[in-house]
Amino acid sequence: MSDAEALGDDGSDGTPPDPPTPPHRLVRGTVAIDDLDAFLARLDAIDAETGTVVQAFDADLVVSDAHLGAATRLAARAIARDEAVARDPGVEVMLYAAGRRQIDRALTLGVSEGDQRAVVLVADFGGVPGAGRPAADLDAAERAVAELTTDAGADDDGFDADRVREFFDVSDRELAATAGDLADVVRERVALLDVEK
């Protein structure tokens, strides 16, 4: 018996089996946002045009691609199990990425006005039960998002350790007590969000 089966992730405990991680891509680049509402409206338009879930994050607060991959997987699982807090899959991903259930606090993980490094998630939630989403055109979404950035495709996955520690409330004591690094602590926060429900 696998660990997943032992934990009931195969549906044997009455919950639906976990859906696979939705296909997704990350577009990194610098964005110049003069009007945040207009920028978010453009992301919503890309969502509508391509069927993708589109969510922008402040790159300084994203510790790795695995950070957003785990948030995407766990959001899909919450939606499939009808346990999601948010109606919008992008907001549910943001909640997991932030490691918190409060939408207002989680949204501060997003972008703001000004010039900044961003990571934009484009994901296909069409195969997630309960998501009510069509199959998505990830290629078209990725191209459209890349047009909103300069130096799109840059392989810079660096983060601002001080800002990450402040956002995720990581103390010196907690960091010293872990066998991993700051990125590991953040990914643990993402994973533990389900336990806190």
C-alpha cells in the first residue's frame, strides 16, 4: 500500500481521489504597473480568452517553482473535494502559496503598482472536478502574459529572504530548528495549510 493510499488519497475513505496537478507554467519577468486595476483586468481578459487560470505573484516572495507548483496542486485538490475557501481557482492558489486562509492577507503576495519582478502562473484547471473551467490554451496564455513583461523568460528564481521571513512570520528560532532552509519552511507552510482547516 502506498503512502497516498494509506492517507486516503485514493478515495478509499469516501473522499474523491486527488486530481493530478493541473498543467501549468510560470512566466517570470519585470512588470511596470501604472494602474493595478487595469493590469489585473488584462490578466482577467487573458483568463477569459484562453480558459486558463492566471495569477500574478511578487517574485520576491516566491521561493521556488516548487512553491507555486505545490500551491497549484493543493488548490486543485481543495476544489475537487469541495473544500475550497475561494470561488476563483486563482485566488485558491494564492491562499495556498501564502500559507493562509485569509484572502485579504494572501492577496498581499500578489503584485502592486510600480516596477517589480513578477511570476505569473498560467494553469489549466479544466480537468479539475468542481472547477467549472474549460480546457485551457496554455501556449496562448503564456505568450499573452509574456507580452506584459520585459525580460520574460529570465531564469531568475531569487527571492528576498528578509521579505519572505516577514511575510511568512519565520523567526530565527524556527529557521534554526529546521533541517532545511527558508524555502523548505515556506513549502512546509503551504503543505500545512490543509491541516489548519
